Amino acid sequence: MLIDSYDVALLDLDGVVYRGHHPIENAADSLAKARAQGMRLAYVTNNASRTPSAVAALLTGLGIPTDGADVVTSSQAAARVLSERLSPGAKVLVVGGTALRHAVYARGLRPVSTALEGPEAVVQGFTPDLSYGLIAQGVQAVLNGALFVASNADLTISAPYGPNKPGNGSLIRVIQTATGVAPVVAGKPEISLHRESILRTGAERPLVVGDRLDTDIEGAFNGGADSLLVFTGVTDPLTALTAEPRHRATYMAPDLTGLLADFPDVEENAGRYTCAGWTAAWDGEAITLSGAGDKWHGLRALAAAAFRTPEPASPEAVSSALEVLGLR
């Protein structure tokens, strides 16, 4: 089981632990069991609008007891990037909310709000009440030569109802377009947030757990860590199996019960990939899958066949095999 192979689970939140303000089925129970069996848990989020203590309070209210020290945010990662490039006490114009200001202050820097105060850097993070005036101050400071750092570059954020809303990645393009300066990005999938998570948890064998290929799984790839993809968020099995190498998860599971599940080895023999009674093989144009038993073991064999080369498999090549598993 994964709890026997990894010391810390670095868990994404939305789409993994909860959706909106509702816990995902099996999440609380699986996390409690993983913790009881010795796996440490840390919650790693690109959301820069909440402090770690606020995130911990939300999780605790959902039946997942959490301390603020168990939460790592993109605000903290961005603040470390700043502190490593600036002198102690340097002024930083914060184009964001209270959580980002707190993170900057905690790294020994001085948050300010106007370009007239002569900031050495600008840091931008999402907050729902971000004003035009504050963005304009950020533009002026960057034009004056300030370092530009962003907490994350997610183009959208999920909404409980209706379409997604603009995220920080959309907002930073205002400053970038007005100045011609691209920011240094701290959040997933960039290495800074993964590094922050390792430094704060002391993880030696981390497992990244997420639902997004372009943030969670790519972030694990960039950090040289293994990953667990769960299908409770935005990614489905077809998308997972047709991914390019940097988006390929080490493990896949229906939800966080995967932390407690067995993942038998896949054996390869003459282009045939076998896992716990299932065998996947290419027939020239598509992957055939035969066998019986746990469908998630079948998916493991199928993934090994699909990932056999750097070239992504086509949807047509894996669709029939997924139908055998009832996952299409």
C-alpha cells in the first residue's frame, strides 16, 4: 500500500478532499486511516486567498482535523521566493489579500500598497475583491523596475455552480500585458511550491495527490516525486491515459481510498503488460485488454501499455479497453 512506501502525502484540496464546501465521499475516512497508520498529511494549495489557519479550520469543520502547520499555500511559496531574492525588511507591493500580506510579513519583508512607497518587488495572488487601483499600482511598480512574482498562474478557479471564474493566471496577465514583464510563478506546477512543501514537512518520500494533470501531476513530475491521481475532480481515465509524459500519474485511484489500496506490480513480457489477472497489449492500432478482477488493477495494466513510449496514446487506442473496465 502507498502508506507503506511514502512518509508524507502532499494533498491538493478542491477536487480531492472537498468540492466547494462539501467533503468528497470517502475522503475523511481514508485520511483518518492513513494518518492512523503512520502517513503524515499535508494540504498543498494554489489558493492564495486563505491563510493556512483558515484552510485548517475549513478542513476541521468538514471532519478532517487539521492544524495550520499542515497547510502549505502558494502565498507561502511566493513569499519564500521573494525572501531569497530581497534583503530582510525590503518593501513588497502586495497585489492581493490579507493571506498574501501575512505570508510576506512572515518572511521578514514589509508589505506595502502603493508604488510611491518604492517597493523592490510586486507579488500578486488571487483575492475575490482585487481592485483596479491596486493592479494599477502593481503596474507602476513593475514599470519602475520592481521584481514581479505571482503566487500561481491558474487561469480559472472552480465555482460551486455554473462556469469556472477567472483565476490569478488571468489577472496577472493585466500587469504582464501593461508592462511586458512576465512574473516569476511560485505555485503548481512550478517547483517553488513543491519545494516549500518539502521544507515545511521534512518529507523524504513524498507522494503528491491531486486531480489535475497540469498542476498536481506536472508539479510532482517537476519535483521528481511520485503521484496519485484521483478521479473525483476534473480528470477522467481517458484524459489520464492519453497524457504526455509530464502529465502521467504514477498511480490512479477512484478517490482517496487509493491511499489504502494495493497496487500490484505490472510485469512486462514481449509487449504484454500484466497486473493481477489483467493483461494489456497493443494489437497494432489499439490496446486490447483481457482478464478479470479489480478494474483498478486492469487500469494499471492498461496505463503501463499506454505509457510505453513518450508519444501520447490516442483516445481511439484506449477507448475500447476502458469500456471493458466500465471506465468510459
